[in-house]
Amino acid sequence: MVKSIMLELLDLYKLYQVIAFRKIGYSIKSIKELLMQKDHANTFKIAEQKIQDQIDELVKIKHSIQEIMQAQTNTSLNKIYFCEKENRFLKKIPANF
């Protein structure tokens, strides 16, 4: 009886691992390989960093949207406005253009 309960708990634990890996974005094939490993700490650390990178990118996008909304609120039509931006990603025009 105790042995069957332990197996059920182990299966339940593996199911939660599979669900977590799928939510992170791993394929079923990758999950199968990951479950054969005993230690998943590094895998979760890598996944955590990927998720943090995505969060950081979304926060930047959110701030850009907020700036656009603020500009639309404060800007009248038929007027020219100049604003200073910190970062510009312009490319140099070739001499033979």
C-alpha cells in the first residue's frame, strides 16, 4: 500500500514537471530527455533567465506604448514638435547612394 502511494506521488511529481516544462516552452521530445536527468536546477535557471528577458522586453514595449499615448494626448494637430530621444538606431547612408 505504501509503495503504491509513493509511486503515485512520484508520477504526480513527474506530471507537474512535464506541465512546468511545457509552460516554459520545451517540446515533448526535450521533456522526455530532461526527465531522464536527475537534476533539473540548471534547466530551471536557464528557463528563468529566458522568462526574465521576455519580461524585460515587454516592460520596454509597455513604456514605449505609454509614451506614445502620452504624446497623443499632449500633441495638437497642425503643429511641429521636436523631442529628444536617448537612443537612436540610424544607419549611415552609403557614399554611393
